[in-house]
Amino acid sequence: MRAWYEKALQLPMDQYGHSFVWRSDDNPEARGITQWSPMEESTDYYAPSEREFMINYRVEHLDDLLASLKAQGISQVGAIEDYDYGRFAWIMDPEGRKLELWEPKDAALL
């Protein structure tokens, strides 16, 4: 799918898909990215969801957010994962869609 989108829509791709770079209105010097990642049809990355896509939300204060979600009865799926570009956690929405929560390490959070 990445090759198709790269050829058809001329979106430069890397191993994750395409990174849309943007700047913050409050601080135009701060850059952020929104990642778009088409997955193979056979992916199990969305598990335990059976949906065909997942939404990734950029968040601040991931630990506090997870505590708030837990207090609302919303369970985390799997463990938090840490990378040089941010921290990730997952939850499920009421329709069974997996949501990815990304606390990026770049300067422009939201």
C-alpha cells in the first residue's frame, strides 16, 4: 500500500509511511509531525481490535492521561512502549477500535 500511495499521490514514504510536518501557531519555530501509516491487510498491529484502521492521537502527559482513563474504567491494551521519538500506549474505544496514544518528544506537542 505504501508503494501505491507513493506512486499515485506522490507521498514520500519511509518504513512507517509518510510524516506530515507542521508548525505550531503559538511557536512557529517548533515543528511537529503527524504520522500516516498504511498497514498490510494481514497486520496484527491493531489487535485485539478487528477494525481495519487505528487512530493515533498526539497527547501530553501520557501517564496522567492513562490514570484518568483507568479511573473511567477504560483499560490499557499492552504495556507502554518507549522510543527515541516518544512514548506509546493503547486503549480501545466503545466500538472496539484500538486507539494509539503518542506522547512525542518533539517540541510542538499539540
